[in-house]
Amino acid sequence: MRPHAPGTPRRVLFVNHEGGVSGAELSLLGLLAKLDRRRFVGAVACPRGELARRLRPLGVPHVPLRLSRLRRAGPVRTLRDLARLVPAVLRLTGIVRGHAVELVHANSTTAFLSAAPAAKLARVPVVWHVRDLVGLGRAGKLLFRMADAVACVSEAVQRHLIPSGGDLDKLWTVTNGIDLDAFRRAARPGTVRAGLGIAPDAPVVTQISQITPWKGHRFLLDALVRVRSEFPRLRVLFVGEPMTPEDAKYREALEARAAELGLANTVTFTGWRDDVASVIADSDVVALPSRAEPFGRAALEALALGKPVVGTRAGALPELVTHRRTGFLVDFGDTDALADALVTLLGSPDLRAEMGRNAAVEAGQFDISRTVNQLQNLYDDLLAR
């Protein structure tokens, strides 16, 4: 690593394996928008796509890079995928050296698989940002050895990593955050209902997430049969897109299940929307029926706009949602409990309002400024070694 010139910002390369935009990418964009550029300047290596387009208004350079995913499909496929990592590692090593990068920040585990060996070859520290609760298996100890620091998006993620060989000295809890003021300003109440033909007084439940099985859409669909019987004018919005061919098939299965349950006119699959703040503003309740959320960005966004959340007890949602104060938490798969929570909230405007006031206050501890400060402290710690 080249000597750092005193008084100049440190150069950080962020590596992202996706060119599209989902929760991890939104968190990265929020960080880049608030990074103290007197201390750090960043560039992003990722595939071409929506993420690269969103970097332009921030004045953050984009370095085109294609990364391969590892699939759990037997030793032959794994070896083949590992071989495909080599070009990306070599390309990244050249980028780090050519741009005088002083620290590499991998925005996901997939990105870390290429970023870690590149950082080692270039002799700069690397941060592994863990945003999921996926088991690491035998690879866990190797990944931890390669990381100089591991940023966990929640305490739940940190607890999950320790049995996989996580070194406590390397683990940092860096809680996700959003720009609360900007998000609240972006909300345009009434616009989403008008656009989708939903009456102003119709009850609306919304789930905002990637369309993938672990997010629990099927669980919510099954609970809606009873909820709709109590509230015949109920409308439910599934906001999000599938990211893989397998997930696209899952969406088709969900649509078929909704029709089978007689919910075809109740449930709307909106696809990805940029006006999430307006979607939440026009919702009465936000549901996150996931198997286990590593963080739960949609829950935080709901709290920021004063909307109660119905989620599951697994994962990190209990770190965001206070049961019976800002929402309800149920066990994953407990359809009756999920339906009870939704019926209770939809049937009590006063309870929704009280929980909403509590939610708006509690959201304050998750402003993006806290996340940025935590990461900048982490960078300082690594670069001082």
C-alpha cells in the first residue's frame, strides 16, 4: 500500500456484486451520500445497471466489474465457479493498485469472495459487510481469516456468525439506517391509492420486499383469507421484484395461490417502485412475515412514517419493532397469530395512531448518520493499524 499523504482523504473502493438496486444497494447509496469526503472518497466497482446510474448524481465514480456467484451444487460446480472468480480477482487487484485504493469494502458476502483475495494481493485492508443470515458452513473460518473487519447489519447477524468461526475482535455491529428527513419528505400521501384505484378509506396492508420464498409472502396470503372476511374492502400490496429465475417462478406460484384463495382482486403485485415512501404513507399496516430478517429495512421505513409493523420474532425484527408498542411480532408460520395481529390493527384506528406515534420516535435511533459514523470509525481503526 502506498504511503498516505497527510491532509488528504483516504480512498475506499466499494465492491457490489449486483448491478440492480435492492436493500443492500440502497444502504450503500445512503452511505455514499453522507460519507464525509474530507476524510474518505469512494468509488464503486459493480456491474453496469441501475446502481451505476444512481451513483452519478452523487458524484461517485463507477468502475465496471462483473462478479460470479457461487452455487451450492456439488464439488464440480463449486470448483468451476471458483475458477470464474479468478478474472474478477485479478481485475479488482488492478483497480485497487491503479486507483491508489487504501481500503476495500465488500458490500455483500458474494462481493467479498472476490474482493478479499484482491485486497490481500494489493496489501490493503478489507471490510466484509454481512447483510444476511445464510449459513457459511466450512467456509466460515476461511472467510473470517481473510477479513480485517466484519460489519454486521444487526445484532442478530453478529450472533449468527459467531458459531461459524467469527472472531469477536473483528465483528462490528453497524446497524443499517436511512435518511429519515429525506424519506419523510419524499412521501406523497394519496398518490398511490389514486394510481391503483384504492378508495381513501379502504384498509391497506403492504409488504415491501424482494419476491423470494424466505420473505414469507405465502404465509401472509394464507392469513389474508380471515382478514379479508373481516374487512371485505381490504387491499394488499406486494411491492418488489424477483431477482432470479427461481424467484420468478415463486411469484407465479404466489399469483396462483392468491387466485386459489379467492384473493385475486384483493392482492396486487406492484413490482419494484421508486415511491416506497408514498406507498407506506398510503398503507395502514406494513407486514414483514419473513422467516428471519437480517435487518428489515422496510420495517424501519414504516416506523419512520409512523406506521405499525406486523413482523416475525426471528432475526433482527425484534431489534426494530417493539411488540405491542410499535407493532406486533408473531412466530413465523403462525397464520392465526398473523391474522389476529392484522385484524386487531385494522379494526382499531386509535391503536394504529398510538403505535404510529411511538414508531416515529423510535425510528430516530436509526438515522443514516449513525450508520455512517460507525463505518467511518471502523475505517479509521483499520487504517491506523
